[in-house]
Amino acid sequence: MIFYKYYVYVFYLTTFYFLNTNTCSFEIKTNIFNNWNCIGIMNNIDFSKPYKINIGELPLVVWKNPNENKFTTTINICKHMGSKLDNGDITNDGCLKCKYHGLENTFEERFGETIEYQGKLFWSYNSSYPKPLSLPFYNNNKFQKSYLEIDMECSLKDSAYNSMDLRHPEYVHGGLFGFGNNIPPKNIKHYKYSDKKIGLSFDYISNKNVQKLNSNTQFTNNFHMYEYPTFTWSKVSFDRNKHLIIGVNFLPLEEKKTRWYVTVCNNYFTNNIQNEFLKLLAYIILRQDLKQMKNQHKDDLLKEQIMFSHIFKDEEIMIWLKKMFDSYNYPNMLNCVELYRNYVEKNNK
């Protein structure tokens, strides 16, 4: 009995220490909730009803005022008796009415800010920036735009590493509908703009199928950018005048599930048929990534120890990226509770 009481005491003491350490660690490190998080593609959302989305374990519900181009977001849990709100009714004055007891959620009580930007919907609890990070050339009227979204069975970290990886196209994106080639990239250069922004440029020879699609252009000049924590974009130039811009906003849904919101811009496929074809190619390439992402081990302490114990030549940028993500925590329930407590404290002042 004495030993039992001792173990119970140690268990509770350890749990208390872990919970408090985890919370403090999250507050000190970069808080993803204060990032502008892409939570949807505008054309894919039916705003006649509430829209539900998760950021990690934070459940959110978004609705649009029927009379104004204004969005309101709150936690998808009614503050009366805990009902989910995504089946609620949007009133004429822009409130969301819970169907359980009729409690109305107002814009003044909103949880964070929600805006439309570059064809996507973004949410942030308390961003220090007035708008999300921008995709280059998006506002250039010579560039056609299309959008895709896909859920990858991998963590946000794995998504980031994949986006800046030079070597996987040869193995993952080869074949008839890929762009990969077994000829290594050349003229590789790394750029470190800040502790949250890195770049990579290189020249690449696309395979013959891709060359045929681009007027037999052999060499492409490529530039990739990662802006911590969830935005990456790349520019592929087939000559001085033909450019393909791919922007991806990552949204962590689960520890091993990340949604990729993709914007495709180009200035050389000008009609709708060509753009639909380009969109199809992009989707096929994403499906190739999906196959590999399923094979990624979950993020745990062992993986953290093993990863990048070997690096290939010209992979310094992956080490930079790993250091950037040392300040990332998956937004778990403890973080959500702490965020809500902050919200209550701020609104009770």
C-alpha cells in the first residue's frame, strides 16, 4: 500500500510537471495560432451555411454575414451547453444561432480574425501582420490562376521538408506524368533571408515529356522559398518569358495529416482547356507526393534523433529548415485550452 501511494504521488507530480512544462514551452515558442493560417479555398466553400475547419486540435466554425462581405469565426463549441455550432443557422443580422437553445454568436464575440486573401480564406487569432504572406505574380493579370487542395498523411514538418527537397523528384516524380529526371540539378544556391525565411535556386533538366509541353525547352531555372511556418512557393521559368508559380499553404489537421492548399499560376497556358490540363497535371504530381507522404514515419523522439544524421551534398538548406521547425509545436489540446484561457482573460478586461 505504501509503494502504491508513492507511485500515485510520483505519477501526479510528473503529470503536473509535464502539463505545465508543455504549456510554458508553447508560449515561449512560435505560436502557430498567431500565424495567418489558410483554412480554405474561397471557390470551394459554401457560405450559405457555417464552415467547419480544424487547426490541429482547435475546432473552428466560420460564417459569412449575408448582408456584408465579413466573416466571423468562433470555436465550434457552444458556450452554453457544448453543442457543435456548424449545423447552426446564420441569421439576417450576421449571427450564428445554436440549434440547441437558440444562443446567438455575434461578430463582436469573434475568436480571432478571418479574411479573404488571394483566393483563399485565412484565420489568425492575433497576427502581428495585417495580411497573410503573398504569392508573387498573383495580382499580375497576365497570369492565370487555379486552385487545388489535398490531404497528405504526414506532419507539417514533413510537408515543409518535401517542399524544399532537391532529390525526391527523380524517384517520386519520374515516369510519364512526372517532371523528375535522373540528371542532378546544377548551379545550386541557398539563401537565408532571416530565421523564418529561406530560399533555394537551381537549374534543372526536365524529362522529355515535360519538355514537349513547354516548346522543347530543356533547362528550367527554379526558385523555391519557404516562409515559416506554413507557406511555400516556387517559380519555374522555362525561358525568360514563361513562368509557372506554385504556392502552397499548409494546414496541420492532425499530427500526421496536413492539408495542402495549392495555387497554380502561369502566363503561358492562356485558355480554359489548357489551364484545366495544367491543373490535372498538378493534381497527378500531388498524388505522387501523397504516395510517399503516407510512407513517412510519424513525428516522435526517435525520428527526431535519426533524421538528417545523414545529408547529401548541397542539402544545407534542409538543416536550416530543421532549425526553423525547432520552434514549432503541433497545436494539441493543451495549447487550445491555453489559447481559450487567453481569449477569456482578454475579453474580461
